[in-house]
Amino acid sequence: MLRALHLEPDQENYLKVEILSKLPRLPSVIRYYDQFDEKQRSIPNFSTSMSIETLCNGSTHAANLARFSPNLAELLRHVLAQQILRNVGVAAATQRAVSVAHLSSDELSRVVRATPESAAQVWSILRGTQRPARTLELVKEIFRLFCRHLLNGWNPSYTNFIHDALPLPFVDKYAFIKAGKGVLSTSQEASIVWHIDDAVLSIGQCASSWTRESLSDLAMLMCAYQFGLRPVQIARLKVEDCRCIEVSGAESSAVHLSFPMVKQRNDSKTLPLVRRVKSEWCPVFIEMSNRVKAIGIKGDSRIFDVESAREAAVRITRLAQRILDTPEISAKTFRHAAAQRMVDAGASHEELAAFLGHSDITTGMVYFRTSSSHADRINRAFGISEVYSKLAKIAHERFIDDDELVRLKGDQQIGAVPHGIAIAGIGGCSSGQSACPYNPVLSCYGCRRFMPLHTADIHREVLANLRTVVAFFASQGREEPETPAFLQLQRTISNVQSIISEIEGGWGE
């Protein structure tokens, strides 16, 4: 909890006489635009209020100024008003205002008395005390206020000086990505995809068993996984932004979603970010769209019925953690995973920026620096890279023996000729191959309906055969993961290895 902060009497007098008396009168009402709800909002009694609340992305942010002296509270109101007028996010501006409590009385006194000549020294002392970044940003805002109103020798020509000569401590926002964290493993991606696939089949069989909330959670997870969107973009999706073209009994159904652009450095934020849902997953959005229209929900209403970006993030995270059975996954993970997936697939800087909605193509450079090299991609596909050697137990129904395999119906016995290699006798399918829309053998490993044969040699032979296909791809220069077949091979090899480890480790007994 932030502490109260009061200046010494002589410092209070300096603040009142030399600073506040020379500032213009604060407006009684401050107005700002709330992009989440797309409406103008106002902060009443702004010039005198000791408790200021702002609304951003559906969440309320409060600045309690009652813990500070009246003079200091007035200075913070000026700083807050300045940031809102400069279109700084109201949430960030509100949080900065109360972060002044992280300064001591002496430190704040030096800030208030700082001139262009002494500012660098004051700044270096503050940087050395490891103050929160928002507190240091507040100090810069105070200096900008001085520049704007010609106080303490400051003037607008010092604006660049504040930006360049007073640097914030370096914080590597992508450190966890460089360390190999923040992205999904192959087995985790497979689990997410299989969960969505199973859910789509369930919706097709009995859509009434799905509530609007459960449909929304699934659809939001799909948006996060497939498109790498921020929770605020997902939460703001409207009914009218979901265009469904439904073709009964055909795979040509299409769903196009128009998401808002956020965090843009220029006016391109007015352009929508249009994305097309995978054809196999369209039934989820078609069902949602039909339901909301049936109950008369207006087109300008949010389709997922979430109150804030935070709520969307929590619900996405909660579902993902339940699927993957790990607390280390968050909504942000899917954005980084989608970006890394694109770069590993050979996307250019421009393509990645367009995919993520970045206005600056250099923002995503970290993904290129951490992208797999040619040799690592091949080793990863072979399943021999040390980085990817730790295998997780993949989903499948149960193991069966040779006798049980022979007794299965012909439709339940798995067999196919992927990439020209005849593969059979690896196990069975509890639902039957004719009922499955996916490629046999390649899609069986990792499927919850797969009943693998409890014989490691059979699966080891499959592994060897698939590795020959990977070698062929490499020899032809087609080993880039952008090739769907290559990516499927990579995942299948990983899943085959997991089955072998499970058998040899005694897990399947």
C-alpha cells in the first residue's frame, strides 16, 4: 500500500508560490475518449477532487490524492490533466499520479526545484534508487509541465532534452522470449488444437449443451491461439464484426472477423484488423452468431459479453490452464507463440508486423533473433534436438495388444500411405477412420481417440519412416515449417516419440 507523502513547510511554500501560483486554473471537468466502450467520458469536479477515477478497457483505475498535501495533490492533478490532453492512456496516467508516493520528501523537493541545469543530477540519483518505472515517468511529466508553463527556467525547447538526456532504466521486455519461455511447446499446441477440434465436433453433435459463456471462452481461446490477438482486441469484437457465410454440409463455410487496431503510433489505428477463422473451426462462430441474433442482441454489442479486457484475459487463461494442466500459461503466451510460429515459418518483417498489428516493423525483431536456425529446424523435426528432447505424455485413449487389434472392425484399424510410405498395424481408433476428417496415421498420434498398439518396435519403425520423409524435405529445400506437411511431420514425430517413451517407461501398463 502506498504511503502518505507531505513536504516540509518551506518546500510546501515553494511549491505553492513558485509553481502552483503560476499555473493556469484547472478545468472543473476533464473529458477523454473511452475506446473500449467507444464513448466520451468525463471526470467531474476534477479541479478539487481528492479521489479521481478513470475507466480504461472496462476496468476502473483510481487515484486517491487524499494521502498527499493539498498543494501536492493540485500539482498531481495538473500532471494528470496534461497527460490526458496529450492522449496518454488514462490508466497509465492515473497510476503514475499516485506513484509519487514512492519518492521521499527530500527527493520530491529536489524534483520540484529542479532546473534544466540540475535535472540531470536529480535524475541520476533517482535512477540509482531503483524506483518503479511509472514513478520515473511521473518525474518526467513534471518536467514537461514546467516546460509548457515556463517554470524554473524550463521552456518547450527542453522537451527533447527530457526525452533523450533523462533515460529510463533499461528493461528487456522480451527477456523471457529470448530465454525460450513465453511460447508453446509442440505438445502444448497439439493439446490446444485437439481440444478445439473436439469441441467443434461436440458443437456439431449437440450445440444445445454449450452455454453462451462456454462458447465465448472457446472462441476467445481460438482468437488468441490462431491470430495472436491481445485480450483487449478480442474483448472489443462486436456482433457486426463477425461475418459468417454458412454452407450446410460443406467445408466452404467461412467466418471473417474484424478486430480493432490498438497501441498504434499513428492514425492507422482506425483501420480494422481482418482475420479469417480456420474453416474447420467456423461452426463455433456460426453457432455464436446465430444465438446472439436469435435473442435480439444488437450488432454494436460485444459478441463475447465481457465487461473488460481483463475479464477476457482471465477467461482465456483459465481455459488454457485447464487444457494444458499448467499455471505457466497466460493470454499473452498465445500472442508470442503465434508470432514465433510465423517467423519460424519464414514470414518477413512486414508480414509479421501486419499479422500482429504493429505500425513499426522493428517491434517484432526479437522473434527473428530467437528463431530456429536451419540446422535446429531439421533437428527439431527429427526429434533429436536437445532443446526439444523432453517429451510430455500426449493424449490417447488406451493401449491395446495384438489380439485386440485383430478383433477390431476394419474401419477402426488404422492404416494409410502417408508420403508414399505404407503404415498399418499401429493401433486402432475408437470412433473409426470414416468418422474422422483428418489424415490417418499422421493425425492419430496425439488424438484422444487413438488406441496405440503396446509394442514399441512398431512405433519405432513409424518414427524411422517419418524421419526419411523429413530428410527428403531437407534435401529438396522444403524444410521450412511454412509447409503444412512439414509442420505436421514435426508434430507427429514428437508424438510418436512420446508413445515410445510411455511404453518403455511402463506408463502404458
